Amino acid sequence: MANREGFDILSDGAIIPVDSSKGKALKIGVIADAHGNLTALEAVMDAISAAAPDFVVNLGDLVSGPFDPAGSAEVQMRSGYLTIAGNHERQLQDHSEGAFDVLARPLLKPDHWAWITSLPATLTLCDGDVFACHGSPAGGDLDYLLEDVTSGRAALDTDAAIRPRLAGIGSASLVLCGHTHTPRMVAVDGVLIVNPGSVGMPCYRDRGATPHIMEAGSPLARYAIVQRDKAGWSAELHGVPYNYEIAARQAEAFGFPAFAHAARTGRLMPS
């Protein structure tokens, strides 16, 4: 797997593999939304390593969660993965009052902070053929690229709704996104969009302007493998088992029983 020495660093923060071209066969590992769940993260990293990708992209929301913020920061920081900031990395820095960010701040070390503050919001990879973001290219790190949540649950949105959210991807034929914790692969106008789901937090409840819930339905730790060959891009969505009882007990120790239930079941605790 390539390390950072094999990449050009551009002035806008994007990182592009030096030896990539749009016609070259390629395999990419994709993760998102670890949320500090180190036990799930290590299981996913082992599975990805066995798949032997050319490189791995980490789509943000790295450490904020009731599990092991500092331990997961250390592992992700030293992974060699191409990593972007999610909304929680921004919130850690601007002191938004998310409960998980408040929990994580005092546990992070100075080198963790230096790493987090260095992360770009998006990446353009493979000579412009791949665009990576946390939320959506046009809407930022809190935007849902593929989902309609007006019913209170996540449903796949229409091509017409997704299309304007892709503004800004340039010539990319593959878009990698996270944020919704919902594994999906969708094609719109010849662009394959892949959300690997969440490594470490399989469900959550959003009580914002449009209240809704996201549930993966199982405690599996999620990741994706995408490949390019002569026919174009293909993707596989994966769920890997891990010792979720460790994560559940960490959540209980931090005073988050609902997320202990989520770690064990992949579902929200009944109201």
C-alpha cells in the first residue's frame, strides 16, 4: 500500500497519487465514521490489509464517540491512510457543543490535535478520477449526498435530488462519501457514488430541523473496497464482525447506555 511519500501535496490540500492515470487498474480501501471505536477500527483495518489495496481513504469523523478517542486517534494517525476531516473534526476545533466532541477534547494529545488540524476537507485523487468528501461535494460536511430523511428514516433519494449535490467533483467518475453511516453504492450520470457505512457507530438519532434516525441493523464494522479495471469502477460493501462487547462497555463507562445498545445490536434503544 502506498504511503504519503508516493503522493503530491497540492496547495489546496488535495493529495493525488503521482503514478496514477485514468486507465490504470486500481484497488482502493474506503472507511468512514470510526467515531473512536478502536476495536471495530482494528478489525476493519485487518480485513482491508488482507485485501491488499493500493491505498486506503478515510472519510472522517475519526475520534468523537464514547469508546476510545485517543487510542483510535493514534492508530488512524499512523495508519498511512489518506484522511480527510469530517464534521466532528471541525466541531472539535470550533468548540461546537456535540457531546462526543466534548468527551474527546480532553483525551486527545498534542500530536493528535496537530494531525486533526492538518486534515483537508476533501481530496481529489487519481488524476481527478476520484473525489472524496465527508458529506457531499456541494453541501459540505453535514450534507447528505444520497439520502432523503423527510420520512424520519433514511431512504435513497432520487437522481434529480442527488445530481446538484455532486457539483464540484470535476471530471471524477467515482465519489466517496460518508457521514450518514449508511452503506450504499449509487450511479448517477455515469458517476459511481460509494458510502462504506460506519466503522464504529452503526446507528444514531438526529434531533435537528428534520428529526430522523439512521440504523444499520447489525453491529458489524463497515468498509468498502472499490476497484477500477477496463470496464470502469466496481465496489463491494463489507461488514466485519468484531468484539463489540468491548465497545459497548466503553460506552457504558462513559455514561452512554444508548450507544452501548447500538454497539451490541446495530439498532437504536427503544424510546
